[in-house]
Amino acid sequence: MEFVISEEQSLVASTVRSFAQDVIEPNVREWDEAQAFPDELMQQIAELGFLGAFVPEEYGGAGLSSMEYVTMIEEMARIDPAVALSVAAHNSLCIGHVLLAGNEEQKRRYLPRLASGEWIGAWGLTEPQAGSDAAGTRTTANWSAERGVWVLNGTKTFNTNGARAKLAVVHAVTSPELGSRGITAFAVATDAPGFQIGRKEDKLGCRASDTVELILVDVEVPPENVLGNKDEGFVDALRVLDAGRIGVAALSVGLAQGALDACLSYVRERHQFGRPIGTFTAIQWKLVAMASQIRAARCLVWRAAALKDAGESLKKAASMAKLYASELAVRASEQAVQVFGGYGFVKDYPVEKFYRDSKICTIGEGTSEIQRLVIARELLRA
């Protein structure tokens, strides 16, 4: 990372950079082609403390600040955005929801296992008919007085970590007459009877990070597994997404930085017309634009992270960071392919994968269109 603002960030950056270069980088292409990375990798990341990034030390976590967390995600995404995506979903979404809405007993039950890597977490909100319109959730949770449990039925799509998760936060309708105000969040063990792993998506990018359907057929969930208050799950989900967007923005910055790093190395080595292509103005201008916009995006991400650490409202800042950084990731990786020319179109060089990986950044955890709606509403509310 080109600049940091604290010793803690510097330590996190150097630790993740060394790990990513030594352990992840040699395997990026193999994992992308296999559409999976080994479970052992998540355990190694847990041993560094990064699967419990936000988890307070009293629950076995690292207790990192948001500033340190975005540094971690950026450095990981510089090498492999797919791994960074799985780590971000585990931390920002699953653990983030438990930290936000869980009671003390739930935190002590779930957080140590999630932080240690014993459990990987998933977060189920999106459904086949409820994407950007997440309030259109159709998964139901009906109370069975006879058995004293909630009975869940439905399907969740696009669940990062769904195939390897031991715990999933699942959103279901408990009071249909209330619309989006009648959704409740449940902590569901994935080995519960009736809990099934459905289709694994064959994706354009971030292929090593598993994305699957979660199917619930009469899954019984005890009342002590309700996260937060009944009928307030969607409200909590929006707050989780606000924070999660900072992680996606950091991932986007890291991806763009990785593409720029690859370009800077390549333009010094690649010769045309008797000299390095980095001496040509047309190439230099591309590099200048990438570097300047990456710096701007990083500042937006850090601003949002600082607001989160300060306990201040971050909705607008998080959406601005996510919108700008994610669209930058697409632009920067596309320009990186152009700099590499024909070699940018083949898998022997990293920019082809950065280009494929970048597009999910403008879709996941709220599309660019949704971010613009959020920002506009916040601006007009001022």
C-alpha cells in the first residue's frame, strides 16, 4: 500500500501482503480454474486473526478497527479478489449481523467459532424474485406453537460461502401483513434437517469464491436463534449492508491497485519500436488516470471507514465509496487489459482475471443504480 495513516494499518498491510504473495499468489490461476480454494486457506487466514477481524478480543477475535479492516481487504484483493470476497462476506455480513443484532448469549455462542475459523459464515438475503427489491422476500418463517420452533421454508440465492458455511444468517417473513417491516433474521445451522445446498453458480469472475443457493424445507429454528427483534430483520440488514459496502469498496480499490501494479511491471519490460512501452504518452496517460482515481477511491473508502469507527452515520459515505470504487475497478482493469494488448486477453497474465473479477463489485451488496438512489436520497434529505 502506497500510504497509511497509522502504525496499526501498516502492520496489517505488511502482514496481509506477505501472506497473500507467499500463499495465495502461486495458486490464483489454479483456484480460479477449479472454481474453489481449499478449506485450509481459510484456516490459515483465521490463524492470522483475519476471520475475526471485527470480533472483540473477549470473544476470541482480533478487534480490528474499520480502518485496519479495509487495509486488510485491499491488500488481499490486490492478489486475489475471490479470496478477499469470501473473507469480506464472512466478516462484514455474517459476523457483522451477529455483532449488530445478536444478544450476549448469541455472541458468546457464535463469535468464537466464527473468529477461529471453526465455522465459516454466510448471509442469506437475496432470492430469485428479490434482488435489489430485497423487501420482496418470500422465504417464510411460521411459528409452531406445538413444537416451540420457527419453521423456515424458501430459497436464498447468490450466497457467498454458502457451500462451506456452518452458520447462515437467513432472512424470512414473519409478519407478511407488515411488508418489509415484517422480516426477521435467524441464525441457522447449515446441518439442520431440511437445510440444503442447491445450485453452485458458474460465474464470470471471483470463481474461487463459492456462490450457491440455500434451500430451506421445513427447517426448524429455536426462538433463541432469532437475531435482534422479531420483524426488525430487514431494518438491521440495511445497516449491515451499509457497513458491508465499505468492504466491497476496499476490495474494489485493491483489485484496481493489483491491475495497476501489473501494468507498471509490464510496461517496463515490454518493448515496441525499440523502447519500453511505458515511455509512450498514450500508455502513460492510462497509468496516470488509474493511479489518480485509485488514490481518490481509497480516500473515499477511508472516509467511510473512519465514520464507522467514530460511530457516525455512514450511509451516504459508504454508498459513495462503493459506487466510485467499484466502477473504478471495472475501468482500471479494462484499461489494464488494453495496456497489455493481446497478452491481456490470455490467462498467462493477471489482468484478464482482474477484468472478470471486477464486475461483481458493481453488483454485489447493492448495484451501482441502488447506490445512486441511496446517495440522492441522502443528499436531498440534508
